[in-house]
Amino acid sequence: MIRRGDAGERARLKEIAIASTGHWGYEPARVREWADRGDFSPEVLKGLALFVAEAGERVIAWASVEPRGDTAWLADLWVEPEWIRQGVGARLFRRAAEHARSVGARTMEWEAEPNALGFYDKMGGRRIRDSTSEWGRMLSVMGVDLDG
């Protein structure tokens, strides 16, 4: 089930983001440092439309959308490692796109984790430009049209 999330769930959301990032083999200390920098503060999360996926009563994945006029920004899409490739991420992605469309966005963009490029291709994403992450990695900024 996918439902709206809220900033009060921030500890669980942070846990999922850390586990998901760590799944790709990044250094645990660096992942923890990133997670502790403030992206999961109530103030930041309250500015986003949050969506969580549940299995039973447990939150197993989440996404967030930041409205930016004609272009919405998919700020987060994190899935617990044991749920990766189970369709949860696709359902969250579609829910995020639906929300972006409902608030007037014509496109949705995001920075893509290199290990998730195949997933985003399947979601209809296309590479728009490159971006350099805070870790110095080259990331693809991808986008999808929401008009149809």
C-alpha cells in the first residue's frame, strides 16, 4: 500500500535511505555522515510531498516530490534493499509522478543514482544533463514528461 507520509516518520525514512544507499556498496561512514547532515530534518521534510510504501504495518520504501512550478523535483526514492526489484519503487515513482501532475507540473526531474539508471529507463526517464554530486560523482539528471 502507498499512502501519504509525514515528517513525523523521519527516523524510519532516514533508516531506509541509509540502508538503500549502503546497498550499493558506498562506505558506511560516508553514508552516515550524509544522512546526518540535515536532509531528514522536520523542516526539510515538511516542504516535500512524502509518499510511503508499506508491507503490512511496516514502511519499506518512500519517495518525495518538491514542487517547482512546471517541473517537479523527485527529491527522494528509497527502497529497503530486500524490496528492491519487487515493484515497490515503480509504484512509488508512478505515485510521485501522479502527484507532480496533480499540482500542475508538466515534467518531473531527479538526480539518478548510477546503479538505478536501468530502473529509471524503465520508468520512461531520459537523460537531460550531468550533475556532480556532493561526493564528486558524476550523476545523470533525468526527466520524464507528465503531459500524457
